Amino acid sequence: MSNEIWVLGATGRTGARVASLLAGRDAPLVLVGRNQARLEPLARELGARAVVAATPADMAAAIRRDGPAVVVNTVGPFQHTGSVIADAALEAGHYCDIANDISTFTQLLGRDEAARRLGHTLVTGAGFGVTATESVVTWLTEGRPPAERVRVDMIPSMESTAGRLGEALAASFVEGLPGVGGGGRFQSRRITDGRLARARILSRPLQLTTPDGDAVTTALMPLGELLAAHNASRARFVDTASSEAPSGRAARVLLPAVLPLLHVGPLRRSVARRLAAVMLPDRPKPREHSWGHARAEWANGEAREGWLRLPAASEFTAAVASEVAYRLLAGQGHPGAYTPAALFGPSLAEDCGGEYVLAEALA
């Protein structure tokens, strides 16, 4: 086994930022990607080695050949890349990704026993949505009995530059929830009586005011944060919502009716191609901070609500992924499969630029 950290998808926006942060800490780096013309100049700039690999299978083969200490996977859609790369990485060392979908979480957290047997650590969800929301839940409920109800809300803020949506993101949007129990493929999910259950996508809209005074509306989305929040709180009922969900009444009515059409394979592939080609405009940050929000309620009537104030969502994602990878390289992990706060506690978010705010303190 080498002592290197491999960053997969290193020429992408997140992968390049993760690599830059790790290079700033003098971590021994290998940058992995499919575009040699872009990969090699970046590797020279960061003092890293470059490995060209075009597909997840090629990446897995290279990982098995060289045996890196830590693999950071930023290549989506993670339903397609997570398992094959994690299995290769765990043979020699540790694995970390930035996934936030229920399907990938189900697959990867289900590898807990295998990771323990191998003596290595698997971390999924090392990005904004999962780490922000599960950290608030952990902070609110730490040292207390399991909550009865929990709701978490993901409220990202980041600027975007003009460009195509891209194949990986488009595929993530249209793939639905393949293989996830508790409901249909193109529905949302919630935790009901401790189990995954069907929920109407974009339902349960909630108007929130952040500690900065920004008004936002969130609605239910089928996100990996659901499983992370449930594991953190052990609550019987858990909802996961996002401010990125369309909150208008028309969207809440039409989208649940249209999504089942994606069961038709040719139509789904056509939609994915069209989405991938969509040009996104430049967009400034919608608010100064990104936020993770959670409210926990106990059977005795007690309730606690809190916020995690963060920088731009993309910056926080890169900070979390690089911090987790660096700690794993330093031997601070534990054998098994985890989400970031489950492994390192709520202080991880603070070490990556976050600040907790208790709702009562705002009154």
C-alpha cells in the first residue's frame, strides 16, 4: 500500500479544489481523470502525479494496481461509480466520496461489515448537504435519548459560472432511486416508524428565516441526508428538505405527475441527453451564507432547533472532503462505513469553517 491520496475527477470543479487544499497541506497526491490534456498541467502545478483513467472500471483497476492509502471520489453519478471504486479502494486503504443520494448511501453504508473486516474506513457524503445537516442534528441531540421527530433542511448558497449542466449531473437528476425500498423509484422518501417510507416529492414545504434574516422555502427531496439524519438521531420520524427544490405550487402539482414517465427507458435517456446540453447562466450567490438547519422533537414535548452557518456550499464540500481524506491518511479513522459527522463528530464542521447557532439564542 502506498501513502498517497488519490483524487478522482481531479479536473472537475470540486476535485480540483480538493486537490488544491490537500496540496497546500503537503499531502502526497495522485490526480486521476480522463482528460490528459487538462490533468497533467494541473498535476505539475500541484506537484502531484497524474493517472489517466477514462471510466470507473479503469479507475478501479488502477487503484487495485497501485494500492493508494486514501481514495477521494468526486466522480458522479455516484450510483454508478461509488460501489465499484469503493470496493477497489478498500482492498488497500480508505475511501471517501461526496455523494448525497439515498441509493448510493444504501449501497455504501451496507459495506460496513466488509470495511471492518478489512480494517479500513469508508466515508460517504463528505460534502455540503450531508455534513451540514447531520452535523446540526448530532450537535442538537448529542448526549440525549433518541428523538421522536427530526427535520433537516439543506440551504446552499454558491455562485455558478456559465456552462453546460453535463452528463453526470443530468444522469443524477433522471435516475431516480433505483433499488431503494420504501416507495417508488421517482418518489421522495421519509423515515416513518424507523423505516424508509414513501413521500410525495416537493411536499411539506416550510418557510424559514435564517439567522441572517434571509427568507427561504424548503420542500422534501430524496436525499442521502435522510439516512444520515436518521443514523445521527435514531428518531422514529425524519424528513429531509432542500431550498433547491422548486417551491411553487405548479411544480408541486406537476412534477409528481411527470416523474413516473421516466420509467420509460428511451424517454429517460432522451431527457438525460437534453438536460446535459442545457446551458446554465452565470449566477451570483443568492445569500451571504449557506446553512444546515435541523429541528428535533422528543416524546416528552422537548424541542431543539439549530443552524450551522457555512461559507459557499462548494467551498465547504471541498473543505470537508479534503479534511476527511487528510485525517484518514493520518490514521484517525476507524474500521467501518460512516458519514462524516458519525465518524468525526460535529466539530468536523467547525474545523471546516462552520459555526453553530441555537435557535433559542436568536429570540
